[in-house]
Amino acid sequence: MRILIVRLGSIGDVVHTLPAMAALRRAAAASHLAWLVERGGAASLLRDNPCLDELIEIDTRTWRRDWTSRETRAAIKAALTRLRSGRFEIALDFQGLLKSAALAWLAGVPRRVGFAPRALREPASALLLTERVEADDQAHIIKKNLALVAHLGFSIEGDCEFPIHLSPADERFAQEQATRFEEEFAIINPGGGWPTKLWSVSGFAEIADRLWQHYGLRSAVTYGPGEEALAQAVVARTRTGAATMLESTLKQFFALARRARLFIGGDTGPLHLAAAARAPIVGIYGPSASRRNGPWARDDVVVERWDLECRVDCYRRSCGHTSCMQMPVEMVWQAVVTRLERYAGESKTKRRRESFFSLPHSSVS
């Protein structure tokens, strides 16, 4: 069987689809498994993946900028030729967009499986599917993705796996940083992708100071493209000097997160990578729903406000007041203390082997 996974991006989207890919590989070991992904940062997480036989990278962002040019038309033709030559029998569209469904259709895949319209980001894309799977769009996105695998008759039982291939250089980077922090450190990621997902710079700085003062934990302040000034502002605002900016690739970040005592940040790619690495998480959530996009280990803690009617199913990228992210430092600090206490009570074996989704994570509101 030749199966094509269609999940174009972003970082969080790719991470949340990894358990479905792992389940497919376990259940259909002899199948040819390919992944269609947008060229860029998220694609790097899939390179050299042990579960994949083929990685197909495309650049639809460039196509959209100048789709009439000769170069763009040639690139589109080459991409579609490669997809068609793959002779895929099944396409699993985890993205739920018109462009993702169209790509599977244009590739000539006879069996195109995706979600039913009410569980799609763009319901019209269901017209290009041959099979539509009912799924709970309010459940965690990982569970939703696994529903497509179950639809094929494959087992989805067992712990979630997040296979990411790390090179020796990635591991060396992480070990060097861990040694630099004397093996005891937290990761603070102040970025958020959307302006509405950003907590305050002063709040992150205060948390970094308290981590040092109360627990002797230094903080690595990480950042993505365009977020360097934000990370720099957090470090500059600290009083103890216990926070350091840290630049890394996504795989280096993943390797580092496996060694961290704590991750603190909003609903963005690094949080999901840290959760996949089984780092203890304190997630700060505003416009997005933690029940759907939050960390999934039972001992992780989410900070969110439930006293705002506008927050329910908001998902706004712009807002005139962003009240949902105006959380006092004490609220976040309470979550940090709770998560560190749970970490101290866990054995290393339990942290590695505990079943995800066995219980909902805690919420501080």
C-alpha cells in the first residue's frame, strides 16, 4: 500500500500529526509512507525520519506570490509530476484546507480521506475528498488526527509516539547547553506567532528571576524568526541575570527540551515540540483552546482565563484588548510551582513511560 500524508505545516501541526504517522508505520509496516509538507522550518522536523519512506517538499507560498511566472508554473508542474509518479493509493488529508485537498486530487490519488465538513477549517475542501470521517473538533487535535488512521482499520492503541530523528550534532548541542546550565535549567519561550498569544515581557522576566531565586534554575530564553527582539527584551528586564538568550534549530530545541526541568510559554510551535520531548510544561493560553491545542501529559499545567465570555472559541489573531493574556505574575508562578512539585515527585521512568491523555492536564484560572 502506498500512503500519502498531507500535512503542510505549521510546526505545531506537524508535531500533532507525528503520532498518526507512527501509528500508520506500526500498523502498515510494509507500506510505502510519504509526507507532503510545505518547505520551511516544519519540514526540517521530518527529514531523515525513521517512519517515512519519502518526504515531498513543496513551496506554495512562493507559488501564490507569483503564480503566473514561468518559474512558478514549472515548479508546480514538477511537484505534481512527482506526486503523480508516486502512484499513491490513499491520501490522508490532516490539514483540512482547500489547497491540501486540491493537491491530493491533482495528484490523482483515488482514495482521498479527510474530515467531515464540520471538523474542517475550510468545509468546502470536503468536496474534493472521497471519504469524510466524523471527528470531534473539540477534542485534542492529536486524537482528531488519529481518527483518520482508525478509519483505515488500523489500531491506534498505545502511547503516542513523536518520532523525530536527531543527529549527533543535535545531541551535542543540547548536551553542551545543558552542561553550560549545570544540567538544571528552564526554557522560556516568549514568542507566540499571533500577537494575541503573547504574555508580557515583564511577566516572563519576573518568572525567570523567581526560578533562579527559589529553585536555582537558570532560564534559556528561546526564540524563532522575527522574535529575537522579544527574547532580548525579556533577558534585559531580568534583575538576577539568570536568563540567557538561546538560538537553535528546531531539532536542537527538541533535543534540549528533553533535558529541561521546565518549559514555559504560549500556544506555539516550541511548546508542542517541548511537549513531544516530554518536558514538564506550563502553558499560557489566551485565544486558543487548551483542550484542543494544549499540552497532553497529565501533570502539565495550563494557565488560562475563564472569566471572559469572548474567550470561548475565539482564535482571533488580532484583538483590541487581548484581555485573555492579561494574567498576573502570581497566577503563572502558582502554575510553575505546581508543575515543579509534580516533577520532583515523578521518577525518571514514569516521566518517560506515562501514558498521554490518561487524565486531563491541570488548569489554573
